[in-house]
Amino acid sequence: MADRRSGMVQSFGYPQNSSIVSRAVAAAAANNHHSSRNRGRGSKRYSVSVFYSMAAEQDVEVEDELAKAQRRLRELKTKISTQSKKNFMRERDVRFLDARIGLLIQNRMALDEQHEVASRLEEHDEDDDDHYPDDRRMQQYGNLFYLLQSEPRHIAILCRLVSLAEIDTLLQTVMFTLYGNQYESREEHLLLTMFQNVLAAQFETTTEFTSLLRANTPVSRMMTTYTRRGPGQSYLKSVLSDKINNLLEHKDLNLQINPLKVYDELVQKMEQEQGGLPDGFPRSVTAEIASANPTVQEMIRPRLKTLMDIANSFLTTIISSLDQVPYGIRWICKQIRSLTKRKYPDATDNAISSLIGGFFFLRFVNPAIVTPQAYMLVDAIPGTNSRTTLTLLAKMLQNLANKPSYAKETYMIPTNPFVEFNKQRTNKFLTDLCEVVDFYEQLEMDQYMALSKKDIMISITPNEIYSTLALLQQHLNIIAPKDTDHLRILINEVGAVPAQVPRKENKAIELPLFSRWEMPIQDLTMSLMSENNITQNDILYMEAKSIFVQIIRSLPYLARPPLKLHYIAETAGTGKDAQLVHKGIKVKEMLRELEEAGVIDRRDNHQLLVEEINNELTHLGDLKLKVVEELQSLESVYKTIIDHNNYLKSQLESYKAYLQNVRMQTTPGGGSSSKKNQVVGIGVEVVDPKACKKANNAKSTVQGPFKYTHQQLEKEGIIAETEVPENRRNHIFLTIASPLPGTFIIALHYKGRDKPVLEIDLKLDDLLEKQQDNIQLLDLEYIKLNVSKTLQLLTKTFMSRNRTGFFS
């Protein structure tokens, strides 16, 4: 432990500021040591070279455009990882509160339950550090979570043992904390290793082939949660967002093909146009009669063709995005194929594709198509027609992956030609998804590189620590049955699990991770080097190449061919920049040593080393283009994640407002003599009893009215549908006032008229009830408002004006 942060460079007589050497040698040597394949000297040099290239790509001492872009990219990835966790936690709170608010609306919640709901709405301060555990606890937790992170088998077993009620809390810790750095290869590969263990166990214990990966189990919840991480969200946005938004623009496009519902449309149309139904035309019929009706068939025929054209377009976009699918998603598909072949050697290619499609379509792509707003793919909630179309598209895509390929609903049978026509190319796509290289050697190298890192750290809350400890203790005899198991030793040392802390005290801590049992990097490196005959010259050669690349990145004009290494070293060594001078002198000495050792030859102008430097520079040039492209893509993803976070926050604020009112109304008067302890509702001010008379005589304070133009509300998606002619929309505006807590007057005005065209009295309860019942539109006769966005507007307009209450 003591030598954890030091490298092995000093043993070769080189300065200690180059951590590249220690990590490159340790990782490459370990890779050679553990690899089952025989390798020659060239392979060993290549292995070391890979790590010098990795280090050179992210050189902190270089300030060229690539370095700046990479720094911005790293910062952006960190922000996305952090924000993804916040969104996941807020989504959990919103799901919890959705159910609880439903009980409040029905007046079926006890007062103690209201307090529990209120606790979910408390926020904590981020300023102070006094919430950190003591040093001994920090060390124990750091040891434990390092072990859990670096040996994923423990979490894999735990995920199979927990109940569905416990899995969400555990997944939050695993997906967004333990492996929360979603773009860091080591953490991603460790997480995938955990998935491999979980999937292998799932295949072992499942008796029915048809139920594999389809039931709602902790494992299926894990797989769905994994797809919600940054890379998965980025893929869905880049591939599906434009397609879905284009579809949403055609609000009037009705592609309903269910004969019963089309028959209902026909009935409504006849009643509107003719004032009633013809004799002998029944209002209600069976599905068979509806589907046999010639008019219904005539209505469905063009819709079916358009629907299949759109489905083909979606499928083509998805298939052509093969190279964009995140590595982790593809690797999980590969494991599904591999495990299926082992467990069911006689399984056909179609059956295997069905299982892969069950993950890729059912768990990943289709949920985003059906509810694009939940995946942040669209700005507005889809209208009725669009929702129907998206649901039908998802069913058609799922039918492609089903085995056998058939439609479960009778009305979907006419879409079977789409399935038959596309089955072969879909199976090929699902097979191609699996064609990715394994990461085991890369992970082994990453693990050894991690030994020399100073800052392996996770951001974790006390309650995440305590809930994980509780689950580990509960299942310890299965996870770590032996007294000598490292996990059991650490759990026993931690002792009794502390109780969960209140939300306000549940502040994140930065927990440094390290292992009590790791070998010091210097001893490890020397041992592995001696076993694998990696020589000082190998190290010298790769470090010289790395320094030349750094110099050329800092002084780009030196890259003009042909490269003259002595001239480059001399130019750097005689310049004005102290760092470059040091590098120039150092690499000049290295050239001399390599020439004397016969590794390179001055007579051919160091051709071998020059070729490798040129290759590295070409690679870095290509890398810069990729980094810039990735930056642009992720900036869009980050903006979307932030927007979604703001929506979740406003939703929680609405719930907070409603809860305050309910608690005020259900608290008996005079229940507490303490002014401090009185429950205060929305817009209610606690006053001294002596002032009651004066307060009762005072007029209620009316907030507003606040004015909004039709164009403004339509642009922001608050007006979802409108019947106002386009040439009159400039003359239409809405006003919103709050005369009483939780009550709003919404008025529709036409410029130049004294009285409003329409005025409604709206209660906060009504809006929340509509949202609870999944009613997405509020009908105001001439316009229809989006319920969720109207709630956001009210929250922003009224609550932001008073931090302690709503509408006061």
C-alpha cells in the first residue's frame, strides 16, 4: 500500500514524473503473463506500445487542439454520468409520488404516510463536509467498495438474490455509483463482467426456453436500467429522435388499423355528418363483423400501406446504425448468443435471434418508440394519432424478433408481410450485433493500470452505503461462505449497519477506493518484467516514441516530412519552454542509448522509430475528428438530460405544492399550540392568534393575472392542439391568475374585446388527477393544453415567486 502511488521508473534511472512507464509496463507485462497465447518479442513490444499510445492520446502536458477537445469531452462525460444518476433518482421519486399522490387525490392516505411522502420532497444542502464518516469508517468503506467494484461476481450474486422491491435501490448504487463513470472503459467492462455472471446464472436456472429474459425479474430490470445509461440514451437520440419528431409533425395522420376502433370512427363520422346512423347499422359490433365491413376495409387499406412504409423506414434506420450501437449493448447480445448455444446446442439461428431481439427491441428500442418523451427523444408529448402509430410500429418491430414470427392480436395479422419481407435482414442485423471483440485482455490491462491511479473515487450517499451493506450481510453466507473470503473479512470489520439517515442528511461523499490486498506497483512490475523478458530497451524505445509525439504536438511545424529526430530533439532542447527543453535533452540522450544498443540505426535515419511516430501522429489526427464529432453528439445528449431533469424537478415541485395543501386541510385546528410546529399549506401564512381577526378581515391576495400569447404557448408545447385559425392566432392570448391557494382562473382573450372569449376555474387537484389518470390534454374548447406542461408553467409562474409556498 505504501508504494501505491509511486511508479517503477526510478529503478531504471528515469525521473519519477512519468506514470506512463509504470502503468504501461505493469499492464503490458501482466497481459503477457496471463495470456494463454504464445507471443514473441514483437508482441510484447506491441503490448507496451498500446499503453504508451493510450497515455499519449490524453497527455496532460500538451495543449494542442486535440488535448483541449479531449479535456472538454472528459468533462462532458463526467457531467452526463453525474446527471444520469440524478435523473434516475428523481425518476424513482416521481414514480413513488405518482402512486402516493393518487391516494391523496382519493383521500385515502393517513397522516403518517403524508409525512413519508413529504420526506421524499426534502432537499439537502450541498455546502458543508461535516456529513463525512470518520477516517476509520472511510477506510473500511473504501476497501469494501473497491473489492465490490473490481470483483463483480459479488454484485452479480447479490442481484440474483434480492427481491423486485429491493432491486431499484441496488441498481442505483451499481449502475450509477459503483460503475457510475459510464464512459470509462475499466468500469464499463467490470459492469459487463457482472452482467455475464448474472446472465449465465439466469440461463442455468431457467427451464423454459420461451421465458428466457422475457419475465419481469431483477435480471430483466437490470438489463433495462443498463440501457438507460448515457451511451444507450445517446444512441437512441441520434438514431430515433429525427424519425419520431418527423412523425409527430403529422398530427392528423391516423393509421389506426384495429377494425373495432376504425368502426367506431365510422360511427362517429356518420353521426356528425348525417345526425344519426342509417337503419340496420348497429352502433356496437364484434371484431369479426367490424373487420368484414367493406367501408372499414377500405379505410384500413391505405393506412396499412403507409404504416408498413413507415415501419420499413424505421427498420432501415435501425439496421444502418449497427456501428453506432454502444459496445456494451452489443456485447450483451453476444453473451445471449453464446449462452444460448451452450445451454441449447440444437437451437436454430431464428430461435437465437429471437432471444437477442427480445433484449435489443423489447428492452431497449421499443420502449423509446412507444414513450419517446420518457426517453427525452421529443419535446412535446405525442398526440392520440401519433401514439397509436408509434405503438403499432413497436409491435411490428417486436413481431420481427418473436419466435415464431406471428402477430398475437388478430388485427395485426395484415402486417405479417412486413415481418416476412424483413425477417432475413433483421436476423442478419441481430447476428451482426454480436460481432464484437471481447474485452478481457483490455480489462486485465485496465485493472493493472488502475493500481497506479491516485484517484479511484466514487460519489456515494450514506444511504447507498448502508443499504448495500444490509443486503450483503443478509446474503453473506451465499456470497462469501468461507471465513477467509476477503468480502466476509471486510463485512465483519464494518460491523452493525447504521440506520438509514433522513433525506436532508443523505449528502453524497467522495469515497476513495483502494485495496488492502493489492501488490505495490513497483514489486508487481519488476516481478512481471523478469518473468516475461521485457527489457529496459523495450521501455526506452516506447518512451522515446512517446516523447517525440509530445514534442511534435507542441511544435506542429516539426511534423513536416521527412522527420529528423536529432533535429527535433535539438529544437526542443534549445527552445524557451522549460518543459520542452527538458524533453528535448532527455529524448536526445535516449536516442544515443538506443543507437548504442542497436535498437535503431542513425544510418537509415531511424526508419523504424520514424514510421511508428508517423503512424501515431496519423492516429491522433483521426482521433481529433472523432473527438469533435463525439463532443457535438454528447452536447446534445447532455442538454436533453438537463431538460429532463428540469421537468422532473418541476413535477416534484407540483407534488410538493399539492401535498402542502392536503396536509393543511387534514390537520385538525388547534392541534399544536406552537406556531413553529404548525403545518402550513400552500399560500397559507401562520399568524399570531391575536391577529386572527385582522387577518380574517383582510382580502385574499390575488396573484396575477399573467399574460401569454398563443404563439408563445404553442411554441413551448403548452398548447398541444388548437382550432384557432392561423390568421387569428396573433390576436389570441391567455391570462392566468390565482385568486386562492391551488385555484387558477384561465381566460382566453381576443385582442380588442373587453370580456374573455372563454374563462375556466381550474384546481391544482384536477390537473394532478388528470395526470394520475394518464389524461394528457386539458380541453378548453378552442385549444387543448398539455397537462404536464401546464403544471410546469403554473409551478414556474407562481411557486418561483415565493420559495416557501405555492401561490402565496
